[in-house]
Amino acid sequence: MIKQSKTKATPRIAIIGKLKALLGRIKARKAGLDVSSIYLLVNERGLKLSRPDLRLHFQKAKESAGEGPPRPRRAPSQLLAV
């Protein structure tokens, strides 16, 4: 449950457009799984996706899109020398 920090009010989010389409695709995919799950993002076995799993999926998608592997981050001292 999401609550606003100051007023503790629960915000309402309109589910329309691209968000509605995305949630529909997720629901259709999950309907094909034998295991039901309360989690929005699940793997092929119906188990929730962990952060490392999700990162790996994005990594593979970026590589197949032609962006290649991520570049190593530079140390803060190297950022000033640019």
C-alpha cells in the first residue's frame, strides 16, 4: 500500500492508456502460469522476480537492442579530470 508521507492519504492512480495495456499483458501472461502469485512481476515458474533477476532481464534486452554491455563507472576523481 502506498501512502503519502505527510497526510497519510492513499493516492488514486488512473489506470488508462499504456499503463492499462501493460497491466493487461502482465495479467494475460500470469493467467498462463500454473502458480498464482500476488507479485506483479514473476518468472516462468510463477515466483516473484528479484532485483538481480530483473536487472539481468533488462541487461539482456539492452544487449539485444544493440546498446551492448554497460560501461564501467568512473571513479569520482576521474570525473573531475574530464
